[in-house]
Amino acid sequence: MKPQNPFLVSGYYSPEFFCNRKKETGRIINALENGRNVTLFSIRRLGKTGLIDHVFYNLKSSKNTHLFYIDILPTTNLSSLINSFASTVLGTMESKPEKFIKRVSEIFSGIRPVISFDPLTGAPAFQVKIESDEDAGQSLQKIFAYLRKSRKRIIIAIDEFQQIVNYPEKNVEAILRANIQKATGVNFIFSGSRKHILLSIFSQYGKPFYQSTEMMQLERISLEDYGRFIISKFRKGKKNISSSSAEYISQLCRLHTYYVQFLCNRLYSLKDNVITNKLIDITLESILKENEPVYISYRNLLTEYQWRVLTAVAHEGNVKLITSKEFIIKYRLGTPSSVHTAVKSLLNKEMIYKEQGEYFIYDVFFEHWLKKYMNR
Ligand SMILES: Nc1ncnc2c1ncn2[C@@H]1O[C@H](COP(=O)(O)OP(=O)(O)O)[C@@H](O)[C@H]1O
Ligand SMILES: [Mg+2]
């Protein structure tokens, strides 16, 4: 069903509800069509998954291409990655349960797949236990061989790819790379939000994936493009917003896609037909109030000192010289080395991120709350 509210806060529907990303879409499709793999990265909630959906939407009509999407965030080891990959592939290709079971048995004959049925829907599922590097390599080869039989071009998007560094197995990158390399006619989009990890996988000399993909950092949608999108969606719903108010929303949200969408979604759902800066402020305030319990729970995840550093970053908005004398004195933070340690930990917990040498609070609504309700 077509969305009632044009500002989606989860998932993808169609190009109508998707702002711009024309260049990025073209670039990814060009890479894939010419046999190049792509690594897409950016901070969280900027629109990577949405962009993959959009690319797939655009490729869907080409009959000679199979598209697969796997989110590997929930996987914890190589075995679960292969299970998730195999389930996606076979689940998409074999819609008839009998055939599905037959294929699973064939493909994983050597490693005894356990087949089960969903108690509610009766849909079949399976689990394989990968016990060695050989098992892993063999399973991957068999899945790719199976895909090759379809004689179609295959595109596989693996989202949250940085997850592989958390697997306990030692040779994950080497195993994946070796098998992916052998898979002819298959192209990949790797996507993820931990820039450092992805760069170390794909851009570090001597590592298995070194220079095997085209690196693509997703940037923010421009102020002009987002402004146009916001105005046109409100207008279509018979709501009025000036270009300066549309800009105000984008700026409040630092053009961070999810937050822009969220704030617009809320504004759109009001009965008001004119969206003013005042209404934007009031709506943002109610979002902050609603989220307050979450923000307070963040506090329990941090030490008192980390919380103070976080508050200081929120008050500054963006911090370039985080261990500078000026910043430390202004917020009474003690020594550069203790700030340094706290910052490292805040980066790790994804409370803050670093962009072009500056530090920002990850969640822009949280940033507004800290600034408003926490003293310097
Ligand atoms: N170009 C876009 N136009 C409108 N909404 C978008 C766009 N890209 C992403 N979104 C929305 O923004 C939110 C975050 O995007 P998502 O793709 O999940 O980010 P990421 O994968 O980078 O964490 C989602 O709710 C999605 O619907
Ligand atoms: Mg995502």
C-alpha cells in the first residue's frame, strides 16, 4: 500500500518517496554493469540501505539479473553468514518447498543440513554447521555454482559488512575473498557504517580484499535538493512550507537523512497546514521529551566524565581540536589525555563520530537535548 505520509522513516517504497541520489545510483549501476564491486560507506542512518534498495528498484526490471540483499548485522560467525547467504539465495530462487528442500540437500550434501519447518507458516528453513575452512569454502562454491546455473547476472548486496571482523574465525576475509573472486558473473555491493573497519578491509595493502572494490563514501543530500523534496511533498499534501523553513529543518538535523525524515514525518502528521519555524521548534521539543528516557539510559552506559565530554561536544556543535587547551579549559575537562581516552570510548560506543577532522554527536536529536537540558 502506498504510504500515507510521504516522509518514510523506515524502509524503501519507490522513487517517489526517495530524495535524489541520482549520481550515486548511476555510479553504482555503472560499476556493477561493468563488473566492478562497490563498497558503500557512511555514518549510520544516512541512507546506505535506502540507496541499495533504490539501486535494486532500478535494476529490478532487467529480466536477466538476480538481486540478493543480505543484512549480516545479526550474524556472529562465518557459519551464520553462510547460512544467511544460502537461505536468502535458495529462498528467493526456489519458491516451491519440495524443490527448496531438494536443492538444500544437494548443495550441502557433505555437511548434513538440518531442515526445519516454520510452525506457523509451514515454510521450510535450514541450518548448516560449518566446522572448518574447507566446509566454508565448499559451501560458498556450491552456492555460487548453483547461481551460475541460472545463467543470469547476479548482484549480491551485503549490508553491515564490517560485522565480519567480529567473527571468531581467523581467516574470514581470506575465505570470502578467495571464493568471491572465483564467482564469475557475480558482483557485490558491500556496505557498512564503520569507516575505519571497511577501509582496513578494502584499502589496506596485503589484506585479501585490498583494492578489490570501488570505494564510495555516501555524502549528505544537499541542502537545495532536500529543500526541494521537502517542499514538494508538503505541497502535495496541501501543506505549505517556505524554503527557509525547509532549510531550517535540514539544518536542525545536520542533513542527517533519518532525522530529517523523522522530523518531517511528524510535521506532516499534524493537522496544521502551514509549517512555520515555530511549529518546527515545538515539534522538535516534543520529540526530545518523548526520547528523554532513552537519553537518560545512555547516561548509564557512560562514566560521569564521558558524559561531561559528550555534553561539551553537544554545546560546541562540532569540535575540531578536542584535546586543545581552549576546549578543555572552557568545559573544565582536566587533561588532554583523559579527554582523549573518553573520546575514544565515545567513538567506540557510536555516541560521537568524526568527520573531516571534527567531532559530532551521532544522534542529532540527542545533541539538541544535551545542549538544552545539560549544563556546560
Ligand atoms: N534518499 C532518501 N530520501 C528519503 N528518505 C531516505 C533516503 N535515504 C534514506 N532515507 C530514509 O532515511 C532513513 C535512514 O536510511 P538508511 O538507508 O536506513 O540508512 P543507513 O543504511 O545508512 O543506516 C530510512 O528511514 C530511510 O527510509
Ligand atoms: Mg543500513
